[in-house]
Amino acid sequence: MPTFVQIIEFVGTFAFAISGIRLASAKQFDWFGAYVVGLVTAIGGGTIRDLLLGVTPFWMTDPVYLVCSGLALLWVIFLGKYLIHLHNTFFIFDSIGLALFTVVGVGKALALGYPFWVAIVMGSITGAAGGVIRDVFINEIPLIFRKEIYAIACVVGGMVYWACDFASLNPMFTQITSGVSVFIVRILAVKYKICLPILKGNQ
Amino acid sequence: MPTFVQIIEFVGTFAFAISGIRLASAKQFDWFGAYVVGLVTAIGGGTIRDLLLGVTPFWMTDPVYLVCSGLALLWVIFLGKYLIHLHNTFFIFDSIGLALFTVVGVGKALALGYPFWVAIVMGSITGAAGGVIRDVFINEIPLIFRKEIYAIACVVGGMVYWACDFASLNPMFTQITSGVSVFIVRILAVKYKICLPILKGNQ
Amino acid sequence: MPTFVQIIEFVGTFAFAISGIRLASAKQFDWFGAYVVGLVTAIGGGTIRDLLLGVTPFWMTDPVYLVCSGLALLWVIFLGKYLIHLHNTFFIFDSIGLALFTVVGVGKALALGYPFWVAIVMGSITGAAGGVIRDVFINEIPLIFRKEIYAIACVVGGMVYWACDFASLNPMFTQITSGVSVFIVRILAVKYKICLPILKGNQ
């Protein structure tokens, strides 16, 4: 039986892969290209984190992530026309995935003995770097650099993790609080169209 | 005396570097830029594979790959006008390089104790990722995501490797059969213009 | 008290980050995106070097690089309008940074026991790769591939390092001579508009 965290991780991977595959399909990628972009969106952040931390990339120990991205491709191929009606559902899944990926990234860095400021960076990379690689592959300026409160949600979640840990709270409670804060920041930012200021040009 | 595999590896590296340098020249790169793009096309896939596997990148142990890319640059600078007549020759060299790089990638992952599904991914990365970095550097959407049966040939070659190994065939025979199948899939796909389906947009 | 090298390193990091942030601002990035592009410009080259060398990325051991990039962002936000008058100052700082980064990269590879040709590559990656990632992120063809004598200055500096070491010169003198040669090549190339030849297209 998969654990609760494994189920959430699967859902998050699926939602991230769907986001990559949809953007690839808008650029006329073939099935293989769409699969690769979906996969990289889902596992790219964690892979960069693991390379920086000096450990074996997580997806090389379990084929579930490759399979999950393959299921996401099949979904878009065969059920793609229903995706548009599920826009809000996928947004929720994507935000849950972001929250979980961030908490996993922060926790992994801490478990390896790195200080909190490194762990917050690793949490943010885990959550947001896959989308950056996705946008480089489809030849667009990364979305998170221009419009969305996305990585900032990861940073906030990492700081909440830090605060809870500083207050010696229970580890499970710390992780849940951190994940929930990522989720809430992301949802509120989209709902109320909160953006960071644009840096003025010609400087 | 170089071995047969070393000669093939040199030819493959040269062909990959030529492909990068030609695309760079179409974008008005200077000599240095063309050299870097050629080098990255040739060694990029193997470098990513080695970083993921946690071993020292292969080209850092022998300067032959840097020299080989330099010879490819000199060729394009001084003999470039003859390249167009050698189009088919280079296509054959490129396909031989793809076959060899795939087999080397699969074999290296297996030798480090990784399971076959990781080895197939590593073979495909070795063969195809250099071209992806090349296309990112020249600011184009990676060719293999949209048009060509290229990485799929690597995947097929990796699966043939698996099947031969499963049937307990002789290691040398396994590697040759795997390489030949990469080569044949690539040649047939180009000759008969076989493509994967395009993923429909607006999803 | 910070040492002389630490002060130079801080100045170089600041100048590299400013170059990334200014290019990001020209593309309407938000504050977060500009920070990330500035940070990656400053630490990207050293990070790739450390991954290739198999050691922990240097910025993960000291938060000063993240803080320094943050100060560069604040500078552009609040004092950006004065930047244009400081154009020459920043060019000098940027060239000092390039010189120092190159020497640090060469020295680190040698200290790990790699041969000189690897060390020269590592010095060039340390100095120039951050700017390549910056240009990929802002979706432009990397500047150093088309116009500027930039990485070539790193290569020259690495070769001077080699020559001084071959002549058994004092290590400190070797490093200073190497750095000064990077600086001079860079300054002369810009002052006299020295470029490498462009590779002719349609080949």
C-alpha cells in the first residue's frame, strides 16, 4: 500500500507533468518531446537539488516518476479535450505538488546536515526549477521570472519551516504547516492577482 | 594504437561537433562560440549522464575530445564549402556516433550497478542530450522534440540491449546488436520520413 | 576582517550580479526574477565548475554570495538611474571579477589534482558560464558566442598560469600574473574592439 505522502507525491508529479505536456503541445511538439518536457517539469527541480546536494537523483531509485509522466502524456493524448474543464482541479493539484516538493526539498537538505538558508534554497529549487527548464525547452522566458508568485511561495514555506523548527515544534506538524503555507500563498497570489513589482528597464 | 572502439568514438565525436558548429555558423557565431557549441554537442550528453551517475565526466580524463572538436572547427573553417557534398557521409557518421554513444551510456550505467530502466535513460541522454543543449545555445526549440526520430532510436537500442542481456547473449554480441539497431532505426526513420505524431495544441 | 581576496571576490560577485539584473530589467522581469538572474550570473559558472569537479558548490558554504546578489538588486531598484553614469566603473569591476573568478577556478582544479588543460577549462567555465546561463534565461543567444572576447581572456589567463607554474614561479606571483593578464586582454579587446572572426553561414 502506498503511503499518504506517496499518493500526494504521485498527484504532484502528475500535475507538474501535465503542465509541461500542455505547454509542449501548444508548440507542436511530438509525443516524445512532450513526454520529455513533462518529465523534466516534474523531476527537473529535484534533480538539480540532488546534484547540488551530491546525492543520487531521486528518480533514479524508483521508476514511478517516469511511469507517472507517461500516464500524464496518455491523459493529454486521449482525454486532452476534457482538460480545459478541469483547469481549477489541476491548479489545485499543481499547488499541492508545489507544497509537497518544497517540504521534501527543505527536509532533504536538513537531513544531510546543511544549514537552513541552504535548505530554503533547495526547497525553492525543488518546487520551481522544473518549470524553468520547461520554459527554456519550449524557448520562452521562464514564467516565474516575470509574472507569478510561485518560487516566493516556496521561500515563504521554507521560512515557516525554519520558524516552526526554531520553536521546537513537532517535525510532522512543522512539515504540514510549511506545506500548507506554500499552498495558501500560491492560492491567494493567484486569486487576488498579487504580483511582485516589475524592475524598470533601461538601467 | 587506438582500438576500434576509440576510432569509432573519435568519428562520432567529430560528426557531433560538426553538426553543432554548422548550426552555430548559420547563426553568425564567432570561432570561439562555434567551438563551444560543437564541443557541447559532442560531450554534453555524456557529461549530463556522468553527473547523474555521480562519476567524473569522461572528457576530463582525456583531452582527445577537446582536440577532436577543435579539428572539427578547423574543418568547417577551411573546408566548409565541401561539407555540403558530404551531407550523406556526415549523416552516416552522425548515426554511427549516436549508436556508439548509446551503447557506451547503457554499458556505463549497468557497470555502476544501476537497473536496466536507468541504463536505457542514460543511453538516451548520452546520445541525445548534447543536441538539446546545442539547440538551447542557438536559441531554437530542440529539434528532437518536434521532428526527428532520434532519441527514440536510443530507447530502442537500449531495449535491444536489455533483451539480448535477458537472453544471456555474449556481451560483445549484445553491444553490437544494440548499436546496430540504433543505427538502423535512425537510418530507416530518415529514409522513410517516419515521425511520431504531433501532440495537438490548445489543450 | 575580510581578506583582500574576499573583498575582490565580493566586488566581482556584485558586478556580475548587476550585469544579470540589468539585462533582466530590460526584459521586464519582476524583482524575484531579476534576483535569480543576477544570482545565477554571479554563481552559475562556479557552480557548474564544482559539479564537474565533484565538490560541494562554493556558495552553499557561505551565504555571502546570496546576500551580495540581494544588495545588487537593491542597488538597481533604488539607485538604478545612477548606473548609466557608472558604466565604466562597472566595466572595470566586471573585468576584475572575471580575472579573479578565472584564477580561483584554475587554482581549485589544480588543488584537486587535475591536469592543467582541465584547470584552464575550469577557469574559463568559472568566468564565463554564468553569463551563458543568464542569456539562456533571458532567451537570447549567449553574448560570448557572438561578440565579445570574454572567455578567450579566461583561456589566456589559464595559459599564463600554466607558463608561470612551468617556470616554477612563486604561487602568489603566478596567480597575480594570471589574473592581470585576464584583465588586460579583456580591457584591450573592448578598447580596441578586437573580435574573433565570425564563422560564415550556409555550410
